[in-house]
Amino acid sequence: MAETEAALRTLAHNVRAARTRAGLSLDALGRRAKVSKGALVALERAQGNPNFATLVRLADTLGISVSALMEGPAEGRVRIVSADAVMPLWAGEKGGEARLMLTTSGPAPVEVWRWKLEPGEEYPSHPHQSGVVETVSVTAGRMILVLDGAEHPVEAGQTATFDGDVPHTYRGSGTETCHLIMTVHIPPAQSP
């Protein structure tokens, strides 16, 4: 429980700091991110329990990565992150999950995600901000990438890339669990 409270305090601090840097009021951030002002107030007081979609909308609106909202201060030149040390940000009904492993620093950060999708399980994603590019590399199993309504099979050993500013869905396919690494390439922050 202490880890969850610490994570909420870090998230609260980072959301407030990013909102302040962007020069946005709670009302303005709420309108742009489609998050209620009450939820933002609770979040900034470390009392909220935001879901994954809310974190993505806030990050996109603030022009930063999801992990930038969740990470504490940098600990050194090399970061090594173990999958079991990172809580899933999405859990599917059949046992699938998505873990944000880390985000690179710099003007155009890259998020590195580890996903597991069971056959028939899917995660629909809303469009990201313009300029976001995603890649998915399937390491085991098979998935269907649904991009703006069109289905694209991606099998073990294959990698797909696409502009993330359209509706897209990840769906487990075949008979075995699909494991994949996803990267989200975020464009440099734009001046407010």
C-alpha cells in the first residue's frame, strides 16, 4: 500500500508541475483532456485513482509521455527496469496486460511498453496527438493491429509501425498468448 501512495504522490506532483509549466488552469486542462475538474483536483491531491485512458489523455494534452507523469527523479546514467517491478497500467479480462517499462529522456521521448494479449482479447486506443508514431514488435504469438478500421496481422518476428493519431486497436489472435514490445515515439514538446 505504501508503494501505491508514493506512486500517487509522484503522479500528483508531476501532473501539477506539467500543468503549471504549460500555463493551464485545472479547468483548461480538464476541457482539453476531457477529464473532469473534480478528478483533476483529486489527482493533484494524490487522492485520485486515474485509469490508463485518463493518463494517456493527460499526457497527450500536456505534450509529455505517460511515464513522465509517473516517474520520480532520475537515478543515474543507466536505468534497468524489471517487468515485475512495474505495475500493469492495463489489465484485460482474459489475463492480458500492458506495462510501461520506461521512457527515454530528451526532447523527443520514446515510451517502451511490454504487452501480453490473450487470443481474442483487445485494447482499443484513442488517437494520440499529431506526430506520435507507434511500433509493435511481436515476440511470440500473433496479433491483429486494427488501424482506422483496417486489420493488419502481425506475427512473431514481425514489426509494424504507424502514425498513432488515428483510432487503433491491439487484438490477440491465433491460439497462443501474444507477447509484444510497443514503442511510442512522442514528438518534441511544442511551445504553448
